[in-house]
Amino acid sequence: MNFKMTKIAALAVMAFASTGAHAVLSSSSLLTIENDAVTTFGVDPAGSPTASASWYVSSDGAGLDSFFTMGGSKTKTLVDGQFAYLYNGSALTLNGSTQAGIDTFTYYGAPGSNETLGSGISILSASGDTATVNMSGWKVDWGTVQDIPMGGLAWSTGYTAGVGNITCAAGSGCAVGSTYTLKYTATVPAGDASGFGTVKYYLETHGVVAVPEASTYGMMLAGLGLVGFAVRRRKSVI
């Protein structure tokens, strides 16, 4: 009987590990932020010889890049002008906790970051290869201007105020290791204290769905241990 219970517990652990590794997008998932572009500060050799020094893309690989733009365009047109790359190696959490700053390359000559103010990103819906996330607390810091609100007033067809759209690789179910794309639009409220009122914002991130936090597995294993203990205790009483 003890051998049987041990075997059942082992199978349960294996089943959980398998499920956790292949689950659809959940609050314990992490979305890595990746790009393979290399930017350089100087005069672009491919540009005008009289151009002043600025950030330019010195090389770009085949990977999709994570970036944001301002002004109502979803197209990368000029680094350090119309768009800014997000630094490679950051990650988005989906558990509703405050999102740490995601730094960017210089945007219009000043450093900046994208992050959350108050509530963090949380999942609104998840099904198959798609999900929507609450980004109503999203904001931008740029230079000396802090807390520019980017949590509402969506623009462009297919977007909802304060909601980010996530699409994973076809047929992946947004499982761990699958690639994803997040797209989000917002507009700074008119008359905002930042001075950027009515400016349109577009965010696009790419990367992979990362392994859930280790604490998730720890909690489940602890739960299985308690179940096994309860079964053994009940048997000894009987």
C-alpha cells in the first residue's frame, strides 16, 4: 500500500510538472523582451555625410524587435526619433504586481523607461494562442518628465483602452517556450500635466513565454506532501 501511494504521488508530481511546463498563459508566466538589433551612437555611414551624430541601427538580425513609438505610427522609421528599442533581456510579469522599469535606448535625446504605476499587468482572458492583459496602469518616464499616463484611450482598429493584445505562435497554446507578440496602443489624456496630452503611443514586444516562477512548483509539491501525510495518518488511525 505504501509503495502504491508513493507511486501515485510520484505520478501526480510528474503530471503537475508536465502541466506546468505546457500550460496556457497564466499569472505565473513571464514574457521575455528580446531583440537582436545593435544600435550605435555616431554618424550613420549609410546616411547623409553632413548628418549630426545620433543613435542608428548598425546591424539587425532576423529576430523581431521590441520597441515603442510616439505620434500615431506603428512603424519604426527613425531610431532616437520616431521609435526607441526596448533593452534586450527584460521581462513582463503577468501577476498584477508593479512592473519594474523597462529601459529603452535614448528617445529624442533623453533616456526613458516603460513601467506600471500602481497596478501591474494582469491577464483578462487567455484561450489557445491568444490572450488579453490589463495595462491600465502603464506609464512612461522620459528624461525629467515622470509618470506619463499610457493606460487608456486606445487608438487604431482592434484595440481596447487599457488592454494589451497577445498572440503566441500558432498551435502553441502559449505554452512555455513558445514565441509571443504583445501589441498595445494608448493616448495621453488631453491637458495632462506632462505636457504630452493627446500624443499617441504604440508598444510592441516580442520574446518567449518563460518558465513559471519556481515558487509555483514549490507550493504544489508542498501540497502533495501534505496530502500524502494525511493519507498515511488516516490509514494509521483506521
